[in-house]
Amino acid sequence: MRAGGLVAFPTETVYGLGADARQDHAVARIFEAKDRPRFNPLIVHVGSIETAQAYVEWNDFADVLARAFWPGPLTLVLPLKPDAGLSSLVTADLASLAVRLPAHPVAQGLLEAFDGPVAAPSANPSGKISPTEAGHVLAGLSGRIEAVLDGGACAVGVESTIVGLVGAPVLLRPGGLPLEALEAALGQPLRLHGADDPLSAPGQMQSHYAPGGLVRLNATERREGEVLLGFGAVEADLNLSVAGDLTEAAANLFHHLHALDAQGAGVIAVSPIPDHGLGRAINDRLRRAAAPRD
């Protein structure tokens, strides 16, 4: 990484594709390896709150959320300090920066050893299913990156929740930390990012997280030629959680989509998922997976 290489590593959410956030060439290689649009900003991973404060203009909202949920599956978007020293490719030339302190011990060990800011989107080709195991990374990016740190399966299984703090708090992307927990910590509701709002954080593109086949949502039956990704007490090819547990379902989501994709599923029908708690993040990923492809 110090030499400009790309290293995939596990976080508690999904595997990230890391590069030195200060090196233009290294960050450019992330976009090249993933075939990622340059206007889509990246998250910078740091090893401490104090390190994050070196790159962004900190505020009281950030202090409350970071002290409550860091390390963990939460990304904060804050105004970028003018002297931050990061590659402009990281922020896609925006005046804000997305920062996160991951909880996975392998990620923390890497950040401590590297001792610098690590830009890291999910370690998969852009728009495809996010990786929750080292094998998923290799299947999508083998030959394009220098290394993968294998830390086993990711426990959370969906990307971090992103909260914008450039002004009043706004939920920019639902994720591994439920909205209800954030609102309880802040003592106020969060505004939700609208479909017509400008892109200001990763994971906001309409078509994203997509398998090779089509995805049909809120399926109550399996139609001819379909495979069924179930939830709850239904007969299915794979089930996110027979018990209807949203935490288990989130952890299984990308793993099961990868498995069905590997089987060559032409259409993946998905059972209805409750839209609260982690279900909000699951439904967000599924809607983007089902969106018309670019």
C-alpha cells in the first residue's frame, strides 16, 4: 500500500479495496480496478477519532455519533479541511469527505501498521454484488490488485450506514447501523436523502449491488424459471433467515446473492423484507440490485 498497491481487507460490513488516500496514482487505480465512475466518492478509513479530525471539520453531531458507534458500521460525511492532503479523486472534487473507523480486527491491524488514511470502497467490480468473503474478492478482481487479507466472512454483511453532517444530519445511505439507533443517539429525527438529491456519498447510484440475472422484489411465489431468495417460513432455494431475523438476513444477503449468481440464475425472486431496522438497508440494496441496468 505504501508503494501504491491495492489491498483488499475485511471490515465488519464487507471487504474493502484499500489504497493510500494521499496518492493520486494509487486512488486512480481503485477506480480502474473496479471500473468505477470517477464522480462516485470514496470512504476514507482511519484508525481513531483523532485521525479523522485531522481531515475533516469536526462538529458536535459527529462527536455524539462517533463516540456512540465508532468503531463500527457508520460513515460520517463532514466538510473537508483545505489542508487535508488527500487526493482529490477520493472526494470526487466535493468539498466533503466520508470517514469511517471500522471495527474488524484485521482492518484495525492494517490501519495501525499502515499508519495513514486508507481509501476503500467495496472490493468488487462497480455495480456488482458486494464481497463478504475473500473468495468473492478474488472472483471479481483477481489480477487487478496486489493482495487480499482473508479475515473470513463479514459479520454485518451490508455496507456502513452513511450520515451527512454538512449542515443538519441526513441519512445518505442506510446500512449496518439502523436508523432508529442513530436517531436515539442524536435525540432527533434524520432527514432522508431523496432520490432527486445530488450524489454526495458512495452507494447512491440507482443501479448497484446487482447480480448477473434480474431481480424481482416482494415475491410471494416462485414463478417458472425463477429461483427464490426467501425470508421467513417459506420454501426457497436459499433463505436469508428462516426465523425472520433481520440481523441474520443482512449477514446472508450478499453471500446468498453470490451463490445464486454462481448457479447462473436468470431471475432471482426475493421475498418481502420488513422495512425497519436492518431491513431498511437490505431493501435499499435489493431495490438498487433490481433497478434498470446502465
